[in-house]
Amino acid sequence: MDPIELKDRLAPSLLSFPVTHFGPDGAFNAESYRRHVEWLSGFEAAGLFAAGGTGEFFSLAPDEIPHVVRAAKEAAGDTPIVAGCGYGTALAVSIGRQAEAAGADGLLLLPHYLIDASQEGLYAHAKAVCDAVGIGVMIYNRDNAIYKAGTVARLCEACPNLLGFKDGSGEMGLVRQVTATVGDRLTYLGGMPTAELFAEAYLAAGFTTYSSAVFNFVPGMAVEFYKALRAGETATCEAMLKGFFFPFMKLRERAPGYAVSLVKAGVRLKGFEA
């Protein structure tokens, strides 16, 4: 898919990250995953992210990622599939090329591995991935990959296929500076855990969309919340936050890792062996 077409498809609209299904032996369970992705694609998400953060990119061997992407692409119909991509630059380039060959419509460049980086290092890393593929690329701003506004602007000039900026840092001053500097050159995605809790603040900062983890098991409700948010229906959003999202947050915070495993529990309650 052309990067401009993908950019137009992704915003403003809801996005989601299907969890990756594993069998008891830890191997990728393609059959169960396909059934889940096919079900999700029947709801109003503009794009699904295969092997992303909620999809446990970090639990997959690099050579498993194209299999996940291919399975998602086969099951999703005409819903665009964006693949997770990351680690060091050489691995990220290799994963990106393999994901493109497997049918990915775009890439989400997750933070590189372990070591902090300068802005010049982040620029070189992201540019190498963009240069290696013909599909659109989104950078993920969080943890040890915090892109300043000037770096994002440089990447926009150097990389025609850079189409998105996703934020999981929560640093609203920084992200507002990015949106003000770059404008509509990029699409902006909220990427905090349980993104609905932060969606109003990100909307005010110029973000038109976010990735919903709970879409994995309550897709209808996730779409309803997004539509109410975009329509300015504050009372509806507040009722849903109090009735579902705040209690869900309390469960999520019980133990490290629950941001993913709690979603997987919800998916299992829907009849999918994630």
C-alpha cells in the first residue's frame, strides 16, 4: 500500500494491536490468531498492528515476525496491517524488509534495544529503516527512543515514506511541540497503555487517533468510546471510563506484565486460545 494512502486510511479512526497467539509450547498459533484477526476486522478499526507491543514483539524470534504478519494479512480482508519492527538497526532493517515481503502495509518502528541514543543516532536508525523499505513507517516515541521535534522534522524531510508518530511517553509538552512543528505531514497516534485513559489529552494535543488494546476483546465498546470522544460527548466518555476503563486499570496495575496478559485473558473469555 502506498504510504500516503495508508496515512489517509489510519486517521482519524481507531486502531488496534491484536495479541499474538501462542500454543502451550510457546510457538506461534497461526490458526487461532487468524480467527481472532478475522473477527476483529469485522469492526471499525482502520488498521491492525501485527507483532506490535501488545502483540508481544519482544517474545517473538525475528524469523517468526513475517509469519505473524502473513497470517494477519490473510485474515484481515482489506484492513491494513502494520508490522512491528525493531531491535538494533541491522535487525530492524532485516525485519522491516521481511515484513514488507510478507505483505505488511506499513511498519511501526519500536524503540531500539537497551542503550540510550542521541538524537543523531535516532535519526540515523529511523532513516535506515525508512530507506530499506517502500512501505510507510511510523516511529514510536517512548522509553529510550524519545524523538525531539527537530529530529522528527529532519526525518520528515529525508524520508518520504515516514507517515506517523506514535507516542507512549506521556510527555505532553514534547508531543505538542512535535505536532506544532510538523503539522499534518504526519498522522499522530496515542500509544499509552490503556490509551482510552489518555485519549482526551492527546486529542487536545493534535492527535487524531490511538491504538486500543481492549479492542482485542470488547471491540464494539472500544469503537463506541472512540466515536463519543471524537463527537465531544463528554458524559458518555466519562460514564465508560468509570464503568469499565478505571476498574480495568486497577486490574492491570496488580502486577507487571498485566498490560498484555490481562488483555489475553479477555481474549480467552471471547473463545480464542490466545
